[in-house]
Amino acid sequence: MANKIGLSRLRSGKFLIWRTISASLITGLGLASSRAALAHHPFGDQTPTNFIEGFLSGLGHPMIGIDHFAFVVAVGLMAAILRHGFWVPAAFIATALLGTGIHLQSWNLLAPEFFISISIVILGGLLALKQGPTLWLSTGIAALAGVFHGYAYGEAIVGAEITPLVSYLAGFSVMQLAIAAIAYVCGKALNANAVKDSVLPTRFVGFAIAGMGLAFLSSVLLG
């Protein structure tokens, strides 16, 4: 009996540690980036001119753009709590390529920064729900959001030659996949350390991500 109590307390302690670290980290990122612009370019305004520059720019964009980073983390966490959840990041990455193509074709999307912010709020909010969303709903939201995120990515590569363009697309696809994969592993670990009959730790991270989205949204609306 004493052993069971001790084990329960240990699991509770792990759960609280995971919850505190995860929520603090995501919230900290949100506060640190609340004044940042939503469009970020690893090379500033300079368009990549070769394969290496294109690839490095692609790798850096999802990391420097905290709005993109937050959403990809949410995508990975969503994949961790859903059966066959790999469709969520797959749909997002595929449509992000589509969105970049739309930008390169000089087709305009209405209020991309607004919809990027809204996507973070929505997916973070879905993660925070006690009853998780369906796979199809999550995949649909990720796919729609991917178009707007990809459109924003396209700004950094407009006017580039084919070689840096292709390497840029490869770079941001690889980085998004890596971020989502790490978030997926962390999400599985969080859930594995959750105490039985308690709220899933990913819900706390979801609340934090939604809060970040609200911070970005206020920045867009208030200028």
C-alpha cells in the first residue's frame, strides 16, 4: 500500500514538473515575441542567390518566425493525441508548399497575418479541450492554415532563381517536419507521465499556445 502511494506521488510530481516546464516555456516564447512582426526572414530583405542560402533560409524561417514555430508545435502535439495523427502535420506541410506557390504566382491572399494568428488560437484552443477534436477537423484546420503560413514563407523567396527556390522549399519543409516530430515525441512523453483520471498535460500547453495566438492577433489588429 505504501509503495502504491509513493508511486502515485512520484507520478504526480512528474506530471506537475512536465506541466510547469511546458507551460512556462511556451508562455515565455509568447511574451518574448509579442512585439515581433509576423513575417521573418533569416537573410533580412536579401533574396537567397544559391542552393546553400536558399536551404538555410528555409531552415531558419520556421524558427525565427515564432508565430510559425508555435503553430508547428501545436501541429505536432495534435498528432500525438490523435490516432493516425500523422495526417495533421502531413497536411500542413503539403499546403504550406501550396501557399508558397500561390505567393510566387503573385496571387494575393486576404489578410494572411490575421489568419495565421487565428490559426494559432484555434489549434491551441483545440488542444486545450478536454475532449479532443476529430482527426478530420484537425487535419482540415492544419491544411487550411498551411496555405496562409506557406504564403508568408513565400515572401522571403520572391524573385529567386530556381535552385535557391527549390532548396528553400526543401529547407522549410524539413524544419517544419523536424519541429513537428519533436513536439510529437514531447506530447507522447507528456501524456505518458500524466496521472490517471487527470487532465492531459497537453491541455496546459494548448492554453499557452492559444495565448500566444491572441498576443499575435492583438499585434495585427492594433498595428
